[in-house]
Amino acid sequence: MVFERFSRGSTASHSGSGLGLALVAQQAQLHGGTASLENSPLGGARLVLRLPGPS
């Protein structure tokens, strides 16, 4: 769900939309790769972007 686009409702305290991770995932897929989130050994989350190497 974190890789899906979203927009905040009209009653939200801050305006905005969530495009960043959706665009990362889309571009990764277009280039034959993947984007995923993993637990970080330092705490929190880590974004892992995997792209294929040159052929």
C-alpha cells in the first residue's frame, strides 16, 4: 500500500499527496526492476531498489 498513489482528504490537517514512492516503484518496474521496503538493521525502514545490470 505504501507504493500506491494517494491524496489526503479535505479534512486532513495538512494538504498534499503521496506520489514519491509510487513513482519510484513505477520507474523501477519500467526498467525491469523492483522497489521494496525492508526492516533496517539500524531501526526503521529501508528502501531497496533493484535494477537489472547491463546485458
